[in-house]
Amino acid sequence: MTETMDQRKHRRFELEAVVDYTGKEFLLNHRIFDISMGGIRIQTGELEEEGREVDLVVSFPDLDAVIEVKGEVAWIKRAPEMEMGIKFKNLGIKEHRLLQEYLKRVDEKKR
């Protein structure tokens, strides 16, 4: 979690959005702190174990689109807020394009 930007493979974008995921339980409307082509960082009341596979449903309201993708919990943080970093696994072509388009729009809005 203390990685510097040059150690990251993908640029991260901060945004106000939510994600639903299924791990041990089905959990709805968790805040996404940031997103990249590689994964997301979310706030949650229920932490999963590192390495656990989760199913994600990420909504993109600006595109009126949703992607469903598998992820793997890369790290967890218990305090001050409970957060998880989830790495995308096997992002399909359609999902990859939608995510690229969304991140492009987020980037353009911030300029």
C-alpha cells in the first residue's frame, strides 16, 4: 500500500462510485476509492482474506454500463477505515474497453 506511482503498473483514478461484490457474502454498494486498469480500492465493513477470489459488478453511470469481472484480494487495511485492494483477473475485451472509456472520461473531467 505504500507503493510509489512509478512502482504501479496502471495509473489510478479517484472517483465517487460503488461496486457490488461476492466473496464470503454478497455485499452491495461499497465505495470505490480509486480504480485503474489493474483493479480497485474499496471501503467495506467486511474484509475478505488476502488471496480470496471475488466476483465484482462495477457500474459506470456515465456510460450506462456495467462490467462483471473476477478479482483477487491483493491487500487489506483494517484501520482507520476498513479497505481492500482488489486486482482484476482475466478482464475480457468488452470489459477492458468499457473500463478504458470510463477512465478516459474521468480523466477528461478532472482537467
